[in-house]
Amino acid sequence: MEHLSSVKNSCRLLKFFLQSPSKELGVSDLSRKLSLSKGAVHKMLATLESEGFIRQNPATKQYCLGYTLLELGNQVLKDHNLAEFVKPYLQNLAAMSNELITLCVKDDRDAIYVEKIDSQYPIRFNVDMYRRFPLYATSAARVIFAHCDSALIDELLSEEIRTFTPYSFKEPEAIKMRLQEIKLQGYEMSSNMRNVGVTGVAAPLFDANGEVTASISIIGPTDRMLPLKEKLIEQIVGVTQEISSKLGYHA
């Protein structure tokens, strides 16, 4: 399929703000990242600014994301029927476990947390909502990744593996072995791989076609989670099986 280069470059420009540690970027930064002239980048920014997708800071003359994107993002969440449907289940799971509960979905080649119920403990873990991360990075993502097409798995693992802690998976073969284990046991539980001192247990959500594009996880401090390992696994598997059944899945 042929893509309009101007539209594609505008989309690439917007995505750079998701990856940048700074919320503001200048014309020179974007020109270098896009491998385009400053004049071309300036024209793109002016067009995006006219539609509210980009804002310029008058003080710094740099650019940040505009409020139109926030409106679009809120509409996506509003239309995300899965998040609305599973929220009562997330609340029940939070009441049972007292830990952070998340709904994670696959979006193209990435995973995103789109819903959560926070833990009520004073010492608790938090997740960044709506931020993309690799499908191999967390327990919630890996239970989705385990059910992906083998071609996508090979493609993603042929690229450089991002690590987050000294305990993160570093080798493609190790990740593939873990994905096989996940499919066999029906859940994933891991500690320290995304954040040291944090444990997550997750299970997949199957739709009516038997496909997995989402998961639910329980996340908390390792010293609270591991003593309750069997109980938490039973809770997460039970809830996800019930939701999958309601979504039309029959094993």
C-alpha cells in the first residue's frame, strides 16, 4: 500500500514526542530525527499547530503536543468498549488482592496499559498509563506476546532487545522459551524484570475468535506478592477465564 510521505512524516514527528524525555522539542531536534530540512519541518509544525495537534511555547520557541491529541485520546478511551466492559472485574480483583490491577492491550507492535485500579496500600507500585512498551517487557505484555503470530515474534526478537533491569531478558531464545511456558501454563508471573522489587502475575483475555489482544495483571511489591503466589495465580486465571467466556470464547 502506498503511503503519503507528508502524512507519514507528520505522524513520525508526533511520535517522537512519545519517545523524548523532554516534553518540548525544537525544529533542529526534529529535523535531525526526521532527516528532513528545517524548512520542511517548520512547515509541518505550522500545519499541525493550525489544527491543534502541536503547540509552540512562546518563551522557548519550542514545540509540544497540542490539546487536540488529548481530545482524540479521550475519545479512544471512551470508545474502548473492552476497558468499560472489564472494569467491574478489575474492581473485584482489586478488592480480592488489594494490589494494583491493570488492563493491558496490544497495539500494533507494542503493549499499552489502558485501565487500572490502584492498590490501597501505603507502599504500592504504579504504572504509566497509555505509554508504549515492548511486548516482551512485562508479565502483562508477555501473556499477549505468547499468543501472537510466530512471524511477529521472530520479527520483534530480531531487533535489539531492550532491557530495563539487570534481570530483564536479554536473549531472543530465552524469551521464546518463556513464551512457550506461558502458553502451556496459561499465565505469567515474574519479578524484577521491569522494575526491581516488583512482581506481576498476568493472564490473557481470549475473544470469540480465540485471539489474544489483551491481558489483566496484578502488580505489587515482591515481598507481598510472592508469599501469596498460588492465591494470586488462582485469582487472575479465574477472572480472565470468566471474562473470556463472556466475550464468547470457548476453549
